[in-house]
Amino acid sequence: MDRLTKREQPDRSKINMHEPWEVKYWTHALGVSREELQQAVDKVGNAAAAVRKELAL
């Protein structure tokens, strides 16, 4: 199979702030604004678990 017919699942353990569709997904999933998400990623890194924990505080 070539890459056009096989879709890969996105890595949900990391948050990529450079991909608009990922930012949209994570802001919706976490119920935060883009700015809040960016602040959390800047503080604890891009690991989704760490960002979830930071936003829960």
C-alpha cells in the first residue's frame, strides 16, 4: 500500500502546536483556549499527560 491509501493515526501522547488541526483538537478536547494550551505546553512540555495535569491545577 502506498501512503495515500493508508492513513496513520495521530500520536495523541504529544501536542504539536505547529499543526492547526492538532491545536483545534486539543483545545476542544481539553476545553481551553489556544493561549491557555500554549502556556501549558511552554511550562511543562508537549506531553499530553503533563499538559492535562497542568491544566487540572
